[in-house]
Amino acid sequence: MAEASIDTTPRRRALAIGGLLGAPVRSIFGFFGDHTLMFIQAFAWLFRRPFRPRLFLEQMEFVGVGSLPIIILVGFFSGAVSAQQTIRALEIFGQEHYVGATVGLSLALELAPVFTALMITARAGSGMATELGSMRITEQIDALTTFAVNPTQYLITPRVVASIIMMPIMTMVFNIIGLFGAYLYSIYLKQIDVGAFLYYFRYMTDPSDYLQGGVKAAVFGAALSLAACYQGFNVRGGAKEVGLATTRAVVAGSVAVLVLDYFLSDMLATFFPYRS
Amino acid sequence: MPSSTSPERRTDAPAGGNTGAPLDPIQIRVRGLNKTFGPQHVLRGLDLDIDRGKINIVIGGSGQGKSVLMKHLMGLLKPDSGQIFVDGEDIVPLNDRQLGKLRRKFGMVFQYAALFDSQNVVENIAFPLIERYHLSREEIMTRVRDLLKRLDLAHVGGIEQKFPAELSGGQRKRVGLARALIDRPQILLYDEPTTGLDPVATKNVDDMILQASRDFGVTSVVISHDMASTFRIADKISMLYDGKILVTGTPAELLRSQHAPLREFIDMAGLSRGDGGAPKPNQEPRQ
């Protein structure tokens, strides 16, 4: 009896700790597992007939063209404010003519992909979650199934693919507009020399910087659209749950972008070593 | 077996599988169907026959598993055990691709129509044709306009270009029916079609179901707990209770039945044997 209790107590303790940890661990793995599964399914359905190019174009318009005004607005002021703070810092050392290079690099590598992803999460990601959630609670997704149409292929694949394609394009737009904002602020308000601004920008930035930003943007596009589609597609209940799903989609999308940004920066630095 | 509809009308159905042999009067046979969701045993060895070309209504209280049963009939859910024969073919072992073909035999009218918000009326109705066939735009429009006319929707000004949000509840249901009928299904499933409707709208939906059965010769399966409506239009009523079919029969037979849960249902709905004020059971074969 005593022997048995000696044997089982640590086991029981371990089981109790395992039980306590089990639920959250299962929940975390389930969350990532479900997203991964959804991505694999969406990707697999991309290569199966029918292809429905119209759905892809509609989503590309929604994610890309529809987000253009906000990207232009945010891009311009982000570039300008970035120039403002950079000049303030560089003035201390009398190196303010480096502003073009500094802003150009920070836009290409960080600001443009991250800000674009956050803007598109807020605008298109929330829209996707709301639309899919409404379709779920009004049985439109069930209706698709009754017509032998796969909902993943019809609803999720176009949204994920459109986001992956449009994110790098919108990031490039952000880069151009942001640089334009920085240029206007530096040249017309701070009287930085035009030649120095452009020379150091060209000297310090490289196409590979924009490639890194583009890779990040494509990954962010996949993450934010998956978060939105997952939340919207799995809504159960009514209008309140659709609202909550939209909130969760924006939070999950934004967090995913910022967390992925760290790991991607680290990984891309290996593939694109810094030039001396 | 007296039939209010002629099977010949169905010969143009793309999903039709009959080749001239006498049609089995039972189109769907459900045998020993079991389904559990976690600890909940929803269907407990359910047996059910759906008569070809008739209006078959399954009644039962909320949470009894009516919608679960309907989803099984179309292959949207897999049972834990049991068999479902549609035109003699067991659909339970079918894979997704085979189920996709099977579903062409079915049309489904949802409780709140489930029209696609982002598509106008024409796009909604034409959806099954666009997804399944390579038809010309003219051919699709001819079939859509024909259905709009037959379902009394053609007179609504500009209906073709309207979006679901611009339609009344009754119009939405008719457009939903048109979408279900466009590919000439053999079996139409209705999920609580009169829920939340006023008496006039309920009567209109009843007429719509009768019209679909009469004019299109489809087998109708209606899930409902609206007893007045059920006794107005049904050819056959089955009561789902405690995961099984408690009783099946014609409306007249059910009115005479002594099963306690059914009697409670009938009495609560204000229907009783020989009740002159209640809707008259539909005992005569409809033409």
C-alpha cells in the first residue's frame, strides 16, 4: 500500500501538472494547427478546377485597390514624420544629409511592409472576417456546400492568394509615397540638399532591401488573411459573434504581423547579409 | 401508389438516374440512423421513408434533430451508423466527389433563403448552372426568366438586378426556391420554411411549396414545427421524437393518433379531430 502511494504520488503530481498545462497547450497547438491546416487546404484547392479567376480579381481589387487611399495617406505622413525624427537625430552630428538613405532603408525593410500589413489588416482583414461571419450565420456557406461548391476553394483560397499577391504591391506603393513625403519634408521644410538626399539614398539602398520587404509583405499577407478567414469562417451564433470574430481577426492579424516581423527580419538577414 | 405528379416530368433532369424501369415509390430510405455530437445522442436508430413526388413533412420539437436529419439526407453530415438510400444507392460510404454528384439531385430551400448578399437575383438563381455547366448567357437567362415567371416574381419591377437586401421576406424565399429549382432537382428540402412569418406570408410559402410540388414534380421534404401549415400541405407526416420517428402517416391518420407527444403537439396547435375551425387536412390527392 505504502509502496503504491510512493509510486503513484509523483505520477499523480505529474498528471495534475500535465492536466493543468494540457488545456492551454492543446489550445495553442490547436490554434496554430487549425491555421496551418486551413492554409494547406486553401493552397491545395488553388490547383483544382474550377479556377474562377473572377473571384481572385475581385479580392485583389478589394485588398489592393480598395486599400490604396489609406495606404497613400498613411504612407505619405509616415515618410514625412520619419524624415522629421531622423533629421532631428542626425542634426546632433551634423549628418542630416543622410536622411534620404535612412528613411529609404527603414521604409524598405520595416516601415512599409509592417504599416501596410497593419492597414490592410484593419481594412481588408476586418472586412473578410465580417463578410465570412455573416455568410456563416445566414447559412450562405451551407448553401455553397449544397451546390457541391467547396467553401474553402470558393471563399478562402481567393482571399489568401489575393492578399499574398497584393501585399508586396501595396508595400511598394507605400515605399514610393513614403519616400515622396520624406523628400518634400526634407527639401522644402528643412532645406536639405536635393543632391545629397538622392545620392545617399541611392548609395545606401539596394534592390535586395526592397526584395526583403516584399518577402515580408507576402508572408504578412498570408498571415493576416488566414487570421481573418479563420475567425470569420468559424463563427457560431449571431451578430454579436460576428463582431467579436472581427475584433479577434484584427488583433490576431496585427499580433501575427508584428511577431512574424521579428523572426522574418532575423531569417532574412541570413539570406541577405548586410553590405559593408 | 397514387401519385399527384407524373414521373415523366422529371425526364429532363440532368441528375436523373432513371432509365425507364418502374420508379420505386420510396425515393429515400433511412435505416437505423445514429448520430451523436459529443455526449448528445441526437438520432437513435432512426428509420424513415420519403415518398417520391409527395410532400413529406418531418415535424418535431426544437432540438429533436430535424435539421441534423435533413443534413444527413443530403450527405452534409456522416452518421455514426446506419444507411441512407437515395434512389436505391447507399450514400453513407460515398466520398466528397461522389456526394457532389449526388447533391445535383437535391435542391435546398433554407429557413431565411441564404441568398448570396454580394450577388443580384439573376446571379443567385443562376449560381448552380454557372458552377455546374458551361451554358451560354442566353440559355441561362432564358431559364432564369422562365422560373421568375413561373414563381410569380417576373412582375416585380427590376427584380433581376435587385440584391437580396432589397427584397421582401416572401420574395427572398421565392428567389431561394428558384435557385433550388433551376437545375431541375428531383428532391427539394425545405428547412423550416414558415418560421417567423406572419399568417399571410405563411400561406404564401405553403402555396409556393404546393406549386413547386405540382408544377415541377419534385419530391418535397419539409422540416417544420408549424402544425397548421403542415396539415394544410402534407401528403405524409412523420414525427421525430427522442431521436426516432415516433409515428408516420397521412394528416388524417395523424389526427386520429393517440401518441402522447403527437397529441400534445396537435392540441397545442389548436388542431383536433373534427375541429371545424382548424385548417382542413389535405386528404385528397392534389392535381
